[in-house]
Amino acid sequence: MAAPRVATTLVTGASPGAREQAIAQLLHQNGAFSAVILEGLPDGRPLLEPSPSLLIERISPGCLCCTGNLVLRVTLNRLLRRAPERLYIGVADAGHLSQLRSWLAAAPYDQLLELAPIVHT
């Protein structure tokens, strides 16, 4: 039997703080073992802190479907090996959001991720 796909939400917004705040609210609502990939550095003090039930990775800002593709792929693969129930990806630039979503919906991620609607902050 195949493992259940990880519920995955892309979160975009004007600032790292807005994206983190939106993800923090979603985490509070769901309460599941979750992983978060955040693009860029926090605005001041980070809102999200790693814990036994929350994995957090930060990656350099840049287009995640173009120049940041390899970094995102490595980070995503590493987190998926930990089998989170939910995954949130904070995206700084919404310009290529449809391409990023298409990339995540293609093999091999189509068998691993269940894409939820995009959250705009």
C-alpha cells in the first residue's frame, strides 16, 4: 500500500513575516506533524521555531522553479524522508507560482504531494 500523499500548501505574500504569520495560523489550525520550507530570511525574529512536531528549512531567495530548483528539490526530498503529514512552502516571488505548482504536480512529486489551494497573504 502506498504511503498517503503529504498535504502541501504554497503560501505567498509581500514579506517573510506575512508568510510566516499565515503559516503559523495554518499550523495552529491543523496541529499535525508538519514541515515548512521558507524562502528567504525572517523579518527580525522568526515566528516559527523548530520542534519535534515541526521541521523548518530556510532556503535562499530566488525563483524556486528556475534558479532555486536544485536547492528546493534537495530540501524537499530531505523533508519528505521524515514523513510529515503537512508541508508548507513560503514563496517570496509569486511571479512563477503556476510553474512551481506545475513542477510539484509532476513526477515524482505527484505521487508524494497533495497540492492544496495557494494561500495569498
